[in-house]
Amino acid sequence: MRDFLRNDRPALVLAPMQDVTDLPFMRVLARRGAPDWFVTEYFRVHPDSKLNPYILRSITENKTGRPIFAQMIGRDVECLVRTAQDLQRFPIAGIDLNLGCPAPIVCRKEAGGGLLRHPAVIDEIIGRLREVIDGRFTVKTRLGYYAPDEFSELLNIFQRHAIDGLTIHSRTVHERYQSPVHPEWVNRAVQTLQCPVIANGNIVDLATARATYRQTSANGLMIGRGAIRNPWIFSQIIASFLGTEMPVPSYRDLWQYIEELYQEIAMETPKFIPLAHVQRMKKTLAYISHGLTDRFEYEMRRAKTPDEFHSICRDQLDHDAPLPAQPPNDSKLFCGFAELLETADHSQF
């Protein structure tokens, strides 16, 4: 991962979000300013698992010009080893281990964030994977399951193994997405580890990106929900650091983004069912509609047909007013970032 880093700005990464940041989303995002690398949705790993062909296409059909890491999630050591060996047959930039997913169904299976309750198992998994992964091997984690200070033990494990990078979502599993982040723990990892550290969590716009960078001293920033809501965010961050012209998207630009994403996802749907496709789009619109108009969010929740979907977007978004930079801080999808800004030194933004 170190060879992907920049001297003039933080490296930028799209966070993997299951059923959202897939191949169509990567294509649409890249047209508005690609990150420095991508990470796939996670490959589920268990005794009967095989490589998911749709997720695999994010690797084999990646035309963005950016490298892509393949992410795995699971807890069975031998199955993870087998899957890592299988993935290395494809043109990947590296393999990433998911230790951060807070979804209850995942944690109940002691995978993703659920593994953080079992540091000894994590130690064994990382050790075995390091033995069989010839290229880059990275880890994405949260600070712990219940409390941030659990990260001290995890940090010792990460330090013990020669991983090539660590991405930290600086909340615990228990906090999910409903709390401020704890950037001081990311900074501690930066000061402790020899490998690059990527900061993740609560980066919703340029201001929060720069605040995170200042407070963590991380080598890079990983953005998920903020990039879904604002696909120009990577271009804006790059322009800010390099002193170039910054894109200022309008509501009409957002409308075009939504329409383009609608078409791209439709093309990838094996059996296109119009009503089901609208419901699929509404999952993504949940991240986009916050902070626009109450009417847009209200009507979109009730849209059922493609005609209704397109009509609502046209009526609410077809104008040139600039988009709001930030979502509401009290949103369940985007909350806690105000605290991040309050502790930052704004004078150097």
C-alpha cells in the first residue's frame, strides 16, 4: 500500500459498502473523480463458500484505471486461507480482511466486527494469512467491540504481523454509526505502526476530511457514506490540497448522477423488474436525500414505479442551486461530525 501513497495530499479510498459500492457505483463515481484505489464489497468466507461472481466482476471488469483490493469476511482460518489463495489468481492490488462490519447478523456469526471480541482468533487469522498472501495484505478494523480502549490489545496484534496497511473506522462496533468518532486512537496507530494507516468514519465533506487528516496524521482517508451522498468529494479534497479549481455541484448535477446510477445498475440486473429496481435505488437514495428538502425525502420514500421515481427527481432537483456541503448532523445516517469539527484547528483549513 505504501507505493500508493502521496506526498502532496492524503491517499483517498472508497469504503466498501455491501450492496451499494458495487461495480456500477464505481463506474459512476470514477467519472466524477476516482479515489486512489477501491475496495470490493466483502467476499463471504465459510466452509461452503465460493468467490461471488458479481463481486469478482468488480475486479475483472474494473475499467476505472484505479487499483482494487479484494476484501474478505469470515472467521474460519482454513477457509480464509483458501479464499485468499483463490483471489490471488485475479488482478487485485491486494487482499483486505474485514474486522469492522457492525451488522448484527455478521457479528452473531463471529465475523467482521464480531471477531473483535476474540483477539486470539484475530492473531491466528492474520498470522496465517500473512504466510499465504504474497502481495499486499491489509486489514480494516474498528476500535473494539464495546469500548475504544480495546484497541490497545488489537494494536499489539497488528504490530506483531507484517501487514501492509491498516484502515481504522474510529468507532466501536457497539457505537455503529451513531456517535462521534475517536480520532486520537487513529493517531496512536499512526505513531505505533510501521505500515500506512487510513482513517475512516464521519468524513462527510471537505471540512470533515481536513479535520480528520489534521487530528489523525493518517496517510489516507477512506470515505463511504459521504461519497454516496456526494460523489464529487474525492475531486473536492484533491483540489483543496493541490490548490486547483474545486467542483461545486448543483442540484441538477445530483439529478444527473442519480439518473446515471439508475441506468448503470439497471444494466447489471440479470432480470430487470421495474418495481424492484426502484426499491433498490431507494437504498442508495437514503444516503443522498438527507439535507436536501423534506419534501424530496418524503416523496422518495413513497415512490413505487419508475415514473414516480424519475418525476420526483426531476421536480425536486432540476435547478442550479448549489448542493449543501453537509448533511444534517442529527441524521441517523450522518451524525457526530459536528464534534469532529469542533475539536479541529480551523485556522489551517
